[in-house]
Amino acid sequence: MPSFDVINLVLLLMVTLVAVAVVIVRNLVAVGMLMSIYSFLMALIWTNMDSMDVAFTEAAVGAGISTILFIGALVHVGTEETPHPRLHWPALLVTGLTAGALIYGTVGMPAFEDPASPANSNRVSIGYIRQDVEKTPDAPGHGTGPAVHDATQPVAAPGQPAGPVAQEHAGADYFHGHVPNFVTAVIVSYRAFDTMFETAVIFIAGLAMILFLRRRTA
Amino acid sequence: MRDQSILRVAAKSMTPFILVFGLYVIFHGDISPGGGFQGGVIVASAFILYGLVYGGAEMRRVIPRWLSDTLLAFGVLLYAGTGTFTLLAGYRFLDYTALLPGNPGTGEVIGMTLVEYGVGFTVSMVMITIYNEISEGTVPDTGSQPPGEAGGNG
């Protein structure tokens, strides 16, 4: 078993333990800390999977700000959870069905690092995997030659249908000027419109805090 | 926390480094992990750390409400304004080529940086606002006020 899998397995086991502990523990301050630990463990898993942007976000938002806001909210609601002695069967059924559907859904997902998966065989991904980015022929200062340069190199995956797509875009500097960080390029260039409204959602969250919770200085 | 001098000194000396790191994450979002969202959260965490140790009133002296309110709206405006500018310049919405038509690569970097600034402003100021409104009146403002005035001004 490669070390990658061993590390992931251990981390996922710890994540499961922490998740169970979150359900069992009644002290809400401890729950807040456990959720922070959960986020840090998830950040380690993302790091292990080379998904640095997600790991970064998980550590900053999930483990950092969320914990502070959670603890802040506890000041209002108290630190002890109200005990629920009775098992709520409909809730258990709904949760079990949802979890089953989610696990069933993972069966259809491509294997991790599968070069033929839709995410990896997308024309944008191919360009980034082959490091075609920032090879702008007419941009002064980048003198790395035209983007055609990489068309001779074999793509990392021999079996994938990269041929026509790669050849179609190799000489046409499709990645003209796109920034090296794939995630940022997708978020604020290819999907800039989405990100604008995500920012607007955060703005509305702040607006709601101002409108509902701010005390009037009368 | 009036007497916890180690905590106060540590928080005060950490704050500039957290701020610089947050700004670094925003500025370098196009070449390294991170971006406006993560950097904004880190910038906000610097202010929140300051507020946790020195009290909310002291934090609101450093970054007053009118400033955070203005900046959280300004971020969205900057993002949408960049898009509107590209639209008015005759390109598609948020087509960063419009910012530097002679050199689309650099234009894209400029556009992305502007947009990341917008996201960073909005995210950091919203986080500060959420902390402000949740904590006010509950976390005692022991920082710079006498105990009698602690806990919000109603």
C-alpha cells in the first residue's frame, strides 16, 4: 500500500472519530474545538491530495474563522447542549438514506488521479497539466517561445483522448496569458461571473448581520 | 484580560505578520495557492485576534464601523465595476483583455488582481462585521475601558 493511501486512511479514520465525538460530546465549547480539529484534519487530507487551495481555505475558514464565530455564538446560547434522550427514528432514517445515496454516488466517480476522468481530460486541464500556461508568444518578458513548443511532448496519460483537443489548441495559444494557478484561473477568469455572485452572497451575509444584529445607538 | 501581558504582547506582535501574510495571499493568488477569499479571511483574523485580546471597543477604534461597512460594499463594487468597465470598453463582461488590449496576458493579471482585491475587501470586512455584531455586548470590553462601561453601548 503506498504511503499516500496509508496517510489518507489514518487521517480519514481520525476525521471519522472526531465526527462521532462531535455528536456524542455535550459541552459545546468542546464541540467547537473538535470541529476545528476536524477542519485541520481535512486540510491535511487536501494537502496530501495536492489540493493546496482547498486545504488553504479549509484551514483559514473552517478551522480559523468558523471556530471563533462558533465560540462567539456560544456566548449567546450557553455552553451545554440540551439533552435529547429519545432516539428520533425518522431523522435517523432520513440521515441514513442520504448517507447511503452519497456513498452510492461515489461508486460512479472516476478513480483519484485517473487521467481519463472528465476533470482531467478537459481541454483547460490538459493545458495546465502540460504547463502550457504563461507561454505567451507575443508578451515581452516571457520569452519562452510559442505555445507550440509543448505539442511535441507526450501528454502524461497515454490512453486518454487528448489528441484532437490538444492539437486543436496547442498552436492557437488557447492559454494565452492565463495565470499559472489553475484554481485562480478557473475561479476569477473562466468562472468570473460565478465568483462575482459568490462575493455578493458574502456581502449579503454581512448586510444581514448589520441589519439584524447591530444595536442602534439611540 | 487586563493583566495577561504575555497574551497582549504576543497578539500585538503577531498582528502585523498576519496582516502581511494575508495581503501576500491576496496579491499572489494568481501564482500560488490562495486568493481574495483566503487572504481576506487571514486579514480579518488579524483584526479579530486584536479584538479578542484587547476588546471589541479597541478593535472598533482601529477599524471603525463606518469603514468596515464602506469597504465591504466597496469590494463588490470593485468586482462588478471591473466587469462593467470591460463591458463599456467593448469586450465581454469580465473579459480582462479590455484592461490592457495590447497585452492580454498582463491585462488578465491586472484584472484578476483587481477582482481579488474586491473579494478580499468584502470577505475580510464581512468577517470583521460578523465578529463585531456577534461579540458585542457579550465579550467584555476589558481592553481600554473601565469595567463599568464594558459591554456595548446599547
